[in-house]
Amino acid sequence: MEFTVQSAVTTYTSEKLSEITTEKLLRSNYSVKELISLIQKRLNEIGCSAGSADGVWGQQTNAAAVEFAKKSGLPTSADDLISETFFDALVNAREGFCSEPRFNVPETFASAYEYSCNGGPVFNDVWSISRHDKRNKVVYLRTTKGDTEELSYTEARFKTSEGMDGQFFFTEKGYVYKFIFVSKNCSQITFQPKE
């Protein structure tokens, strides 16, 4: 019961913050604790880790607000941090505004990939990720025909079990949206997530 109420309140405050203009927010009847809680919630939504939205302006909330202000080109001193300009920027910031850790190795994969040779048509065979052993840096693939392949990687580069070189392409969060390698019959095999 408590979680449901908390979730509903969080959703409500998030929607209200996105609807409120800066002027209304500054002239509102929010208590200081409620206002801090709204700021914390919004900072968390855009990737600036402010901790729990408890309405207490602690070190973590302050660090998140300073990080946000710095990335927005706003003043970061204690006296100038919270301002109308800060609220404007906070309300209009996009999701993921504060950078998340950038992965230099693959972190996650699509469940299945389709592939093509030299930019030609996509083959009917689909490759599924059967296992990703992050500790040993190996990805195990299985085709719909039952064939298997192991990709041993170092950062974005990998070798197939037959010794062919390849490369992963992934987002800042480590999601592999494409990988390529060269085979005996194809100068570039391109794998992309199956939709």
C-alpha cells in the first residue's frame, strides 16, 4: 500500500513540475520541503543523482544541483545556485542531461540480431545472445539453425571463435546497437537488432 501511494505521489509531482512554468513555481504555496523534493525528483529524472526526494537539501542534492548548474552554464556558488534561471533550465532539461557513466565495453545486447553481407539483403537466419560472460569478456551467440559462435572482446574489438576480427558499436550506456566482422565469404558482415 505504501509503495503504491508513494509511486502515485511521485508520478503526480513529476507531471505537475513539467506543467508548471517557472513564475508559477516561484509564486506557489509550496513549502520549502515540498519545493526541495520537486527539485530532487526532477534532478533524478534527468540523470543528476540527487538521492531520495525527501525534501532535505543534503550533500548529494547539493552536488547534483551544482553538477546540473555547471552543465547548464549557470552560477554554482551557494548564493547564486537556486534562481529563476535554474528553475527554467531544470524544467526544460531533457532526460539524461547529466551524463551517465560511459562504458568502453559492451554492457547489454538486444535479444536477437539479424545480419547482412556487404550491405545486401538481410539473411533469414537470426543470431540470439545465449549468454554474456562479462567477467571473462565473452559473448555466446546461437543461430536459429543451432550453430554457435563465441566473441571474445577487449573494449570495442572482438575475435570470433574462428579468429576473425570484429568491432562492437554501442551507446554511452553500453547497449550494442551494431557489430561487424569480416568472414571468408564477406568483406563486412553487419549485425543489427531484429525488430
